[in-house]
Amino acid sequence: MLSIIFIVIFFVIVFAINAKNFGVKSFEEYATARGSFGVLAISLAVFSTWYVGATFTAFAGYSVGYGFIGLYVLTYATLTMLSMYLVAEKTYIWGKKYHIGTQAELMDLRYKSSMVRLVVGIAGIVFTAPWLLMEWITQGVIFNYATNGLISPVVGMLIGIVVVLAYVSLGGMKSVITANIFQGAFMFFVGTGVMLYMIFKFSGGIAAGMDSLVTNHPETLTFPGPGWELPTAFWTSIIVTSGLGGFMWPWVYNKLFASDSIRSIKQSALIAPIIGAIFYVVFQLLGNILYMNDTARNKPEEAYMWAAGEVGPVVLALMSTIIMATSIATVSGIIQAMSTSISRDVATVIKKDISEKTAMKIARISVFIIGAICAVLATVDVGALINIALLSYQGIIMIFPVVILGLYWKRANKEGALAGMIIGTIVSMTLTVTEPAFITNLGWSAGVYGLITTTVIMLIAGYAKPVEAHVEDLWNDIETARSNKKSAPLNAVDPALASTNLKNK
Amino acid sequence: MKSIGKRNLFFAASFIVLVLLASFPGLFDFSNKIEPRIFSLPFSYFWQFFINILIFLLLITWYLVDAKYGDLDIDIEPLTKVQLQELEVRK
């Protein structure tokens, strides 16, 4: 019962700190919060959104079930931040100048193609859907476990859905990030503290836990782990595909448009991985130590909740709230990004003359439609969902070369981007589904082959055509902004350039 | 390193080399063992932590160099509503 009280208090705080944000009227504010957040907010938002609630349940299979392999998240999370650092400058400058609210819209500007926008937007929605479903299910499971079966998983899931839909539809990006600040701080301070406490309770400390593992279960301390035969390329693949794809999720990328400066984004790219690494290392060490316990090892998806319950009701209540905070933070970001994308990247592309009021209405209605569809679909087997969620990484990674080459290579063009994304995704998905022998034997995941395909197609297409005129203008935007560091605004310095941009569009 | 392009290339390449040390076949295999244990951690764990600490230090250096050249304080004036509408019409 204590767990429910803690979760209810947590929900009340989320609503209380958001009260002033409810009732946004402008679509831009709903989508980006008008670039009003600084470094702490963006850092905690990226951290809390990026670590999913299912880390503690579905994905505990790695850390508890196999040990060391779960540590791949540490390096891949760091690699993800390289993407964030690299895209920061141009995303901010073009985003602010052209009032851009989504990753797909940014690609439309860069490639001057509504089709690229549509494909990136739809890819973001489709590949994100399994994560949303998995998070809803996680929330149901946590409610069920925390109340000893009193609240069924379906009812628990519905409570989570109502809470998130309410504050996302009312407050948009501002509500999402305001809640993320609280959720992220709670996850980091309380989450890390509780998990450290559990390590001391279960093994007498990190050193003592490692000693026991070396003596009793040394196979859990190296790759690939007990009972698994995998080539090293598998380890490389999961780090590369997850690391490069990790920042391409629209629900993470779109947070950049809420930032108030390049400095804030780059500082966040330093802070978010450091707090994320501390949080995740403690999570991983606890998971590896829990392997020594039969109950945890046999049911890794319940291991963290079970272990918290063994320590005491207060720790169980805190652990339930930590998982709920982690999950709600991700879900709110996903819902906000999906609804914004449906309105801005799909509806606006199909019907160009949509008013801001209608766009806002579409976004708000989308929030409820997404919630309803997910509530129905979330009755499927969670095991199948994990596979679909992991599969989605093999798809989202195709956006990586489109974004990075688009931002750094003038020759990248829409033909290459479209063909690369579509063919790369087909290659990746076909190899994932058919699983030919070389995938297993060599260890490189299907996404790696898809990524190489997309990149090669984009390079060939890039050299097949001269650089497009609008690209030169976009590069001029960057050069002009750089040459006027914190001085005069771009338009004031070079009004002709703005008019050239308008003309070329 | 005044040119932001060259700077990005240098730091991104260094970053990738470090990630490869923690993950690439051959380079990772060297660290995939329990002994020698350092700070009570198995060598596999220590190596991953060590590489990630180096990456964080590299990121901090990158940030400080960017700050030194003033590349963090670039700002831009958004287009006005009228300019945006004109942009849409032309498109």
C-alpha cells in the first residue's frame, strides 16, 4: 500500500509543478516550448526520457540474467551524446531561425523535400510505437506488483495512460520538460541512492559483491555471459547501432528545439551522459550482484522489484516510484513527439493550409488516439514486444546518416536520403526477419548492414549531382551566425540573405 | 584549432577511437577478462569504466575549446511571421 501512496504523491507533484503550464494555445509552444529551457532542464530531460522504465523490467534480462553484457548501455549512451554534440549547432541555428519544431521538419528544410519530412516523420512514429506499448505495459506491471495484485496490470496501465495524456495534452513540451526535471532529479538522486543501498544490503558493498561473483559466478563478469555463445562483433553491433540510433529518436532529438542556446545543448551533452553513467553503472552492478540469487536469476524481469521488496516496504515503495518516474518521463516525451509529428510532419504535409488552431487540435486529438490504440494493443505478449522494440533500433538507425550527412555534407541530397532510408530499412528489416546464417556466424547485426547501405547510397547520390542552391544558403546561415558571435542578429546583418533564402525555398 | 570544422573532426575521430577501444573485435577482446582486478573490479568492468571516463574528459576538453573560441554563444534572430508566410508561399 505504501507504494501506491508514494506513486500518488509523485503524480500529485507532477501536476502541481505543471499547473502554470496547462492551457497552451500556440502550436509552437506545444511543440517546442519556444526554446525556453536551460542546461539543467535539457540535461535532466534527455537523461529521464532516454532511460526507459522497461530498463528495470524487460531489459533486466541482460544485467541480471547475463551480467557484464548489460554494461553495453554505458558505452552506447556515451556514443549517443557524440551525436547530440555534433548536431547541436546547426539544429539550434536552423531550428530557431526557421521556427522548426521537429527532427523531420529540420530534414525538410535541409533537403528541401516534404517527402523526406514525411518519411522521417512516419519512421519516427512507427519505430517508436513498440517502445510506447512496452512502457504502458511496464506501468501496469509495476502497479500490479507494488499492490500485491490488488490493482490489475490493465487498470494500472490505464491509470498511467490517463495521467500522462492529461498533462501532455494540456501543457505540451513545457509540461513534459518541467515534469522531466523533477522525474530526472528523482531518478538520479533517489534512484542511485536506493540502488547503492540495495547493493550494500545484498552483498555488503561493491567490492564484496565482486569478490563473491569472481568466486562463484565468474562467467557473469565477461562477455557474453553464462550459457551464451556470441562472437565479439555482436557486442560491437549493439553498441554501434544503439549508440548511433539512440539520439535519432524524435522524442529525444526534439528536446533540442526547446533549448535556449547552443551552450545549453552542449553543456547538456556533457552533463546528461555523466549523470546517466553514474545511474546506469549502479543499476548494472546491482543487477550483476543479484545474479547470485536464484529467485532473481530465474525471473530477471522482476528481480529489481523483488530485491527491493526483500529489503523492506519503504525501499519497495521507492523502487516502484523510481520505475514509474522513469517510465512516465519517457512516455510523456514519446506522446508529445508523436502528436507533434502527426500534426506537423504528416497532416501539414498532406494538407498544406492547416491553421495553427487546427494543428493544435490535431496534436491534442492525436494524443488521445495514440493512447486509445496503445491501450488496446498493450494486451499483447511483453516478450514479443521486447523483440519488436529491439528491432526498431535496426530501423531508426537509418535516420543517422540522413541527419549527420545532411548537417555536415553539402552534397547530401533528397534523392540519396529517400532512397538510402527506404532501401537501408528494407535491407535491415529483411535480414532481421530472415536471419540468414552469416548474421549469426559473423555477429554483426542487421542494422549495421542497413546503415552501410544507406550511407553508400547517400554518398553515390551525392556525387551524382551538384550541390543544390538552397544548401549553400543554409551553410551561409551558419557562417553568418558564426561570424556574428553574440553580436547582431542575422537578419539585421544581412537582410539580403534572408530574402535569398525565401526566394530559393 | 580555430576552424570549427577541423576541431569537430579531430575530437569526433578521437571519440570514435576510444569507443572502438571499448567495443571493436580484437581491441575489446583484450579487455574481456577478470584478471588483473583493479579497485576490486574485474578488468572487463574496469576497462569499460576507464574508457568512458576518458571519453567524458575528451568531451569536457572539446567543450572548453569551443568555449574558448566563442562558438557556444552563437545566436540568431528568428524569421518574422511575414517572412515565414512568404517562405511557405514560395515553397
